[in-house]
Amino acid sequence: MHPEEVFILAIESSCDDTAAAVLRNDIVLSNVVARQSIHEEYGGVVPELASRAHQQNIVPVVDVALKKLT
């Protein structure tokens, strides 16, 4: 029996970070994080700004994580 390769695309968005990683079995092939610096001027995370930034960041972050595989 041959071990199969399992690929996982992991996407995370919490607080002021948006991240994507690609794993093959238990090996991290790429890991990309976009941080939201806009909150610094407010002294804390502003939920509405964080939500909008996640929407803007998710596609580019996933795209970069996948492109790092080639």
C-alpha cells in the first residue's frame, strides 16, 4: 500500500490578521500572513475595518500561498 499525499489549504482570519497556508501531509509548503496596520492609529482593533480588510486580503493571500508552490 502506498501512502497518499494529502494537501490542505488552511485559511485563517482572526482579529487583524488574514492568513493562508498550504500543507502536504505534515509539511508546511507555504504560509502567508497579511497584517492590518490600520488599527494602530485607533489603539485597538476596529471590527468594521477588520472585516473589510479581511475581504480585501483573503483572495490575494490565498493566491500568494498557492503561487509559492510553483
